[in-house]
Amino acid sequence: MRRLYHAGVPAATESLHWGSHDLPPGHIAVMAIVNATPDSFYDRGRHWGTSAALDRVTQVLEEGADVVDIGGIKAAPGGEVAAAEELERVLPVVEAARERHPDAVISVDTWRAEVADVVCRAGADVINDAWGGVDADLASTVARHGAGYVCTHAGRHTPRTRPHRVWYDDVVAETTSYLVNLAERAVAAGVRRDGIMIDPAHDFGKNSRHSLLLTRHTDVLVATGWPVLMAMSRKDFIGEALDLPPDDRLEGTLAATAVAAWLGARMFRTHDVPATRRVLSTVAAIRGDQDLALGRRALA
């Protein structure tokens, strides 16, 4: 049976605390993607190597990113990357970024507790678990360091596997229930409640229609009370909506960003910081969460 959802404009009421920063309810934040990999689906190794990745960190912070998210393994299937190799890729970037930008909010995209432990000791503020709790020790590791935590719904899939003929009775209900459970389990493991976000993980364990439906019903996720992160940048569901490759998916990504922001999502993970920042500022102004940057039309 098809379930109908009411699309409202919910108002967030609590701050998110990551690192030395409080992200207040009225501020829609930008998480910039820093791929410390040689084979990411979009930038294809453009920021491979510590120096290039560090330059990327500096660039996105100057462009207005609130958070930098450093990842050492592409999500898609490929050659095995052991934990030691993952650390060789991300740890020097975290260490250098913390030294160069002592006040920046640094996130690391990993599903492994052993990687999280090392990068948090090196200065990471947040662990972005893109594969939905497959490592049972990850939440307690995050808690031990007092770090923030992103809980995701990846359809209970094994990391780095592509979904095949995925089916849900109700993908919105399943995703929402799973995320709430994962967030509450993280709190029970000792993770700070004000450091947790939930992410429906578009395309992870889902087909493109599932991802479109989750975007359409962002308000259902927001209504859980947990702040919502959307990681939609240039993903396949955008490409299949438009029949376009990753290089040509910016406009589609920004359209999805505006919809999800209007429906209450609090943070957006993106490859394109300036464009995303402008879209979010416009949405915030329309919602009344942000004043004009300059007000002079018809005033003189």
C-alpha cells in the first residue's frame, strides 16, 4: 500500500555541536568533500596525495564550507583497500589539515572503528559512517573520543557493493526507522546526542526512484528530531533523472539541494561549495532564517 506524507516546512530547534563549533538551527551547513583517493567517481584522483588534498581543504574552507569530509576509499566496488592503506591515505591529510586550520571542523568518511580511533586522536572531530553501522565497535570508538557521528542507512549492504534489484515495502519508513534506531544505539554507546546527524544515504542500497522518494519526503526524516545530512552531490539518481554523466549533474544536484533544504535538512555534503552555499543562502532567506546580504532595492 502506498503511504502518503505531508510535506511541511519544519523548524529545527536544537544546535549541532561538532568540534569547537555550534551549528545553530537557522544555519544550513555545507560539508565539503575531500577525496583522498586515486579513483573517486567524480574528481577521479584530482586531489590524490597529501599535498593536493590539503590544498583542497584550504580551498573549500575559503569558499565557505562549514565542515570538510575526508575520505580514503571510494564507495563503489574496486580493489581492496585495507585499513592500513586507508590510514596511509587519510591520516596525513587530517594531521596536516588540523595543523594548518586549527579551528576547522574535520570529518572522516570511514566505516572502520580502527581507522576512526586513529584519526580522532589526530584531530578529527566527526566520523561519517557511510555504510550504516557495519562495524559494531564504531559508535563506542566515536564516543570515547567525544566526536560527532553521522548515522546512515545503506540498506544493510556490505561496504563497497552496488545494490541489485533492491526492494522495500516503504523505503521512507524503513530508512527513517533504521536511522532513528542507529542514532539511539549510538547514544546508548555514549555518543553525545548533540553530535549526531542522520543521513538517508542516497543511492546506497537504493535505486534512483528510492533516492528521489527520500528527497521528496525529507520532512519525514526531519520530523524524527535528529538533524538531517543530505549527501546527494552528482549522484546516480540525479544522473538518471537527467540522463547525464557526473560532470553535468550540478544543476540537478542544486535543485535537489533546494528542495531538501526547504523541507528542513540541516547539512549538505557537496563537491561544489560556492554554488551550494548560494542555493542554501537563498533558501534560508526565503524561509526567513537569514536576512538579506544587502538590502537596498526600493529603499532609496
